[in-house]
Amino acid sequence: MSYEPDLSLEAMRRICVKAGAKRVSRSAAEELAKVLEEVGVEIAKEAVEFTLYAGRRTVRAKDVKMAYKKFKEDRNLRI
């Protein structure tokens, strides 16, 4: 059984091209989708925590922004 990411392979190819790639293999697009989905779910979980802490049920853009900021700080990333 193969893994079916929620992110489209074409979108992953476009991201690689924006980053400067001339060509992108299917396996590279699939791997990027897996990685971005993993990171995205982690950030989304943190955003949900911020939402619940604020007493809301709706995740807002500010929750995602704060979760992304925390994600970067926790990993000492400069993105």
C-alpha cells in the first residue's frame, strides 16, 4: 500500500521549481509532501492548543502564526 499525501505532487514540484530546481523527480515531490505534511500537522496541533487556551473553537490565522513562531523558536530555525 502506498502513501497518499494530502498535498498534491504538482504543488510540491512547483515549490521545488520556485527554489531553483530545473527538474523534480516524483520521489522528491512525494518526500517533500511527507515532510511538509508532518511539519504542518505539528504546527496545526500547536495552533489548536492556542485556540483552546483562548477559549475558542475556531482556529484563527493568529493561532497558526503563533504556532509557527513557536515551532521555529523550539528548533532554532531561521526561516
